[in-house]
Amino acid sequence: MDNKILLESGTGDVEILEFKINGKNYGINVIKVKEILEIDNITPLPLAHPSVAGLTLSRGEIITLINLRYVLEKGDTVTDDSKVIVCEFNQTTVAFTFDDIVGIHRISWNDIKPPEHMSDNQLVIGNIIFDDRIILLLDFEKIVTDINPDVGISEKSIDEIDFRDRSQVKLMLADDSALIRQLIKNTLTKAGYKDMKFFNDGQAALDHLDNLAKEKRENFLEDVHVLITDIEMPKLDGHTLTRRIKEHHILKDLPVVIFSSLITDDLKHKGIAVGADAQMSKPEIGELVSLIDSLTLEK
């Protein structure tokens, strides 16, 4: 897929690729999509997870192929003429099968509605009403980490970090996944942080910062030292949140770290464009602690 289709960073909009599986409409953020292919080779893996159809080759690269029909409906096997979406996140390249492409739609993050009944086990992270249909926005990171937990954030990755008293450091964190928020809280607590405020979307985080700026002006930094934000969030995404902060006459001095599964070499320019102080991929939770230390040495 041509990267030129990607939106300018921090506009508050997102481009969603709509596709079909067994007649149902699903969506994925275009920023995750490397390319769309028709594959003609599948190598089965013995004793693999039932959602893994096997391995396939793309431009000389071996890629794990996940059968989305099985993930969503415990459906049939994948054939050698399947269409796949090749994605990159959490520093991993993986392909997902689908039936048909419907199109690409540009919408506002504010138009993506969270499911009414959220649970850690749900694979749908948002509902999009488009024309006369509902598009289900899938949590592809969860699909992958359910198959291989080592791909995502793991509390094991912080074991090598020496605990020290970091209770004086005041953190804000914005992430729409309750599971990820809890994992981050657990691992940062192990590192010695105690003062952490969590928000489940970018707009809630920005509202909190706006209130601090109105009440305390430049002294708002007494209440928050670093903001850590995901990219994909309803209401206000992390890139737009970062841009709003960096364009604000008071809030611009707040260090912002984008901590997302979408941080890749090809996409880092989007975080740079909105003024992020640092960017880090989600599996690197240990390195995140070192980065916060470097931004708060004087605290």
C-alpha cells in the first residue's frame, strides 16, 4: 500500500480500511497496513495455534499468516489464493486473511464509538456508523498477543530494571485499552512510580491539562512531569493530542512520549511532525522507564 494515502499527523481524522469477512464489515486503521496481497503460497506450521494458517513469503520475507475467519467465527481454513492484509506493529510483521476490500474512508476519531460493553476479551475496539452499515474496528494487537503473548507488553520485561524511589515523578498516561493501562500501571509501579493518572482517551487527557493550565498557568508542571500517550484512541488520537499540547502557549513545555504499537521506522516521522519529545514501541516497557528517567532527572 502506498504510504502517500496516510493523513497528515494530528488532524483529528483517521483513514479506515473497510473489508469483509463472511459478509460482515470490519475495519483497520490504514496506518497499520503495509500492503495488501493475494498470496499463492502457504506453508503449514505443525502444532501451531489454530488461528495461525501458516507461513507465507512476501518480497523474500517470511510472514506469519493469521486466519481472521477462524479468529472471529472459528471458520474454515485458508486457501492458497487468499487475500491478506500485511501489517506491522509491536515491531512485528504479520498478515491477516480477508474476503473482500470495500474501500477506505476518512472519518473523525470522535465518530468512532467505543463498544457499550467493554471487556478485556473483546476484539472490537470501536463501532463506526458509515452510510447504512456498522463497521467493526478490530483490535489487531490483541488478536496477535492472544496467539503469542511475547509480542505485546509483558511484565517480565521490567524484571531487569532496578527498583528505586520514583514517587516524586508525576505521570499522565492516555490509553484506551483497560488491559494495557493495567499492564503499564503494574510495571511502572514495580519500577517505583506511585503518582500516575490514567485516561482512557486523548480528549479526557487534554481536558485535564487545559484545566491545569487555566488554574496554575506555567506552574502546571508542578502537577505533571511527563505525558505518555497511545496513538489509537477514540475522541482524540495521540498524534492530535500531542500537536494540541505543543501548539498551546502554556502546555507546550510538557514532555510528551508517544508509546504505541505503531512506532515503526516508516511511521516515526508522524510523531516528529507533531512535536513529540520521544517515541517508543509498546513492547519496550523497560526502555520506557529509562526514557522517563532521562526526562525527569531534575525532579
